[in-house]
Amino acid sequence: MHHLILLFFGMFLAMGIYLILAAVLHVPTYQAAKAALNAIKKNKKQVKNFDAILMELAVKLSKVLPMDEYRNRKLTAALKSAEIPLTAEQYISLAVVKAGMALVCAVPCLFIAPIISPVFMIVGMGIYFSESSKAEKKTRVRREEIEFELPRFVATLTQELQASRDVLSMLETYQKNAGAALKNELVITTTDMRTGNFEGALARFEARVSSAMLSDVVRGLIGVLRGDDGVAFFRMLSHDMKQIELQRLKKLALERPPKIRKYSFMLLGCMLLLYMGVMGYQILGTMSDMF
């Protein structure tokens, strides 16, 4: 009973302190934060009240969160590439707030069940590392999807360059049949090319994806814009990318057997159980006839 009173006391004390600080610091209500989040959500899904509260706390924390310039610039590029509408400070602050929720749960456990409190601390650290690396993971997935399509893209450019030197037209033609990730980048790039400098648009395309394979493609396209004969370059590049694609396919083929082996063992286990069941039924039937 004593522990239960301490738990409720801590909860109401924390709630009271939060309400007082929110009034003093003029923190917007969670309804306002919820409306703002709904306005920027591209998938038009309604934001939950708890998400709005977390975002509200993250925005306040982002104003005092220290971050060096290099990390800020790197994280900003990753967020832009991952299409996450947050600043670098807000993104890290949101990860800190979510991890802090788990750490706060460890405080009552210190009075009720101290042996459980390290579990919440470990969970909190796991949440922080998971949330803080979400943008990089999403960017890596997009980059791998684009790199997987680059051999076909380069082969198409090699064929097109034999009949035309119009880089913008080639990119617009290919984007109609491109994959989702590459198509999105090509739409942005071609729009940028129509409203600005061609080389600058291609350079920004390279910076957004941040892929060594794509850098070679962009370098070849910039060479074509400057008047170079890009046919020989893209033929060599197409050959190299086909070799990389073959190595990737071999790697995927080598990864398949372990996955298949798991289901093979499950099938073998089911067959053994079935066989043992039939044997057991026959043995029980024989024993019943004997008695």
C-alpha cells in the first residue's frame, strides 16, 4: 500500500510540475501541436494525441539541444533525402524524448521493484539509437533501391546517346518507366534542370542520393553537357555496372539457402512427427489387441 501511494504521488507531482512549466513557458497545447503535425503529414493520417505531446516536447528541447555544425549538416541532408519534415535538432530531440519516456518509467520502479529499473534503462537506450538512426536507414534503403536500377538506367543512356545529346529529354523519357525511388529523384532533377542550371541540377541530384555509383553516372552526364563523347564512357560504365549487378545477384543467391534450409528443417520435423504419430497409433493398437 505504501509503494502504491508513492507511485501515485510521483505521477501527480510530475503532472503538476509539467502543467506549471507549460503555463510559465507558454507551451502550446497538444491540440495545436496535433493540428500542425496533421498539416505536414503527407499520408493524411490523423496524428494521435500522444504523438503531438512528444512533438511538442521535442520542439522545446531542440531550442537548447547542443549540436556541432558537421553533424547538423550531415543529419539535415539525411532528413531531406528521407523526406522527414523535421530539422536536425528536432529529429534528435524527438529521439531523446521518446527514450526519456522509457527512462521515466524506471523511476517508480526504483521504489516498487528496483530489479526491473535497469530493463527500462536498456529499453530507453535502444529506443534512442533506433529513432536517431531511422533517417539514415531510410536513406540507405532508397540508395540501394536506386543503385539496383542503375545498370538498366546506364544501359538505356548508352543507347540514347548514340542518337541524341539531349540529356534532359533522356532523363524525362526514362523516368516514365523508372522505379519509385529513382523516378522521384528524376522528377526533382528534371524540374530543377528546367528552372535552372543543368550541371547544378545534376550535382544536387548526386548530393541527395549520395551514391558512388550514381556519381559516375552524373560525371558522365555532365561530360555530355560539356560536349564530350559520352558513348564510350557509358559503354565502359555499363559493363562495370553489369559486373557489380552479377556480384549482387550471386550474393543474394548465396543468402537464399540458409532461409530455405530453415523451412526444410520445419518440413522434416513435421514429417517426423507424422511418422512418429502413425507408429505410436500402431503400437497402441497392437498393445490393445494383446490385452
